[in-house]
Amino acid sequence: MTDQTSFDTATRIAAGDDGTNYDRFAIALHWTTAVLVVLQFALGQTWGWFARPTHHLMVVTHMSFGIILTVVVLTRIVWRFGLGHQKSSLESEWVLVASKSVHYLLYMLLLAEAVLGFLSRWEGNQAMSFFGLQIPSPYIGSGKQVAHQLQDVHNWVGWAIIVLAAGHAAAALYHHYVLKDRVLERMLPAVSPR
């Protein structure tokens, strides 16, 4: 171990960080994902209530936020798994297995949702829109019937994400208020390491 690494480790331990805290970037990615998922779900569930041009604006906003969410999720996966930012667990073995399973399933569903979002537009030979910038299909789609089927699956995956995310949030609150451990605190911006 180098002198700098030893000093950094000693400083971290002296500051009360036991290596289980998430860094600011990981915390920002987590909460950005959460906010975007809720916004995406709300837009998708309510745009049918409105007539044009509000309906169209909500659909375009949904696509734009979906592209941002795709980038955030991919960044989050690379940050967590590719750059050595995995943290020690505070949970017992079976809770750890459940926790990791939920996280991995959420990542898979979020990626599947992104792919389905793109495909449902492109199979219908429609461009994606990123705040008005058109992203045309890179291929000739199968048509509206396939696009509608993909959109149905996209909707069901969206519901699965919301249900799983709600369970994830409930588990975090259970840890915080019932078990009174640090599982939730280490992902809150207010208690992130300085």
C-alpha cells in the first residue's frame, strides 16, 4: 500500500467512514434515476388525459427524459460495476441476496424499458425525439402492429419497475425506521462523505 493510500484510508476511518458510504456521484445517479423513473411513469400514465398540443408535448418530453434516463442508467452501471465503486454490505446474508437481486432486476428492467422505448418508435417507422431533435430509425420497421405490441410490453415493464421500486423504497424505510440501521442514510445526499 502506498503512503498516500494509507493516509487516505486512515483519514476516511478517522472521519467515521467505514467504507460502506456511497460517493456523491453514485448518490446523484441513484436519485436522478428515481426522479426520472417517477416522471416517466407519471407522463406515460397521464398523457392520454390531454388533447393536442399538450399530449404531444408530454410524449416528446417522455421520449427526451427516456433518453436521459438511458444514459443515467448506463453510467450508473459502469460506475458501480466497472470502476470499483461497490460498497460493503450492512445486511445479513439473506437480506444481501434479496437486496442484490432487486438491484440487478431493476437494472435489467430499466435497460429493457429503454430498448423497448426505442424499438416501439422505430418499429412503427417513427423517429425518437430528444427535445425536438429527431432521431430517425436506423432500419425499416415492421409497422404499427409490431410497434403497438412493443408499446404494450413497454407499459407492462414500466409497471413492473414502479412496483419493484416501491418495494425497494419500502425496504429502505423499514431499515431506517424499524431496524434503525444506516442502509438508507448512506444513500442520502445530506450524509454523504464530504
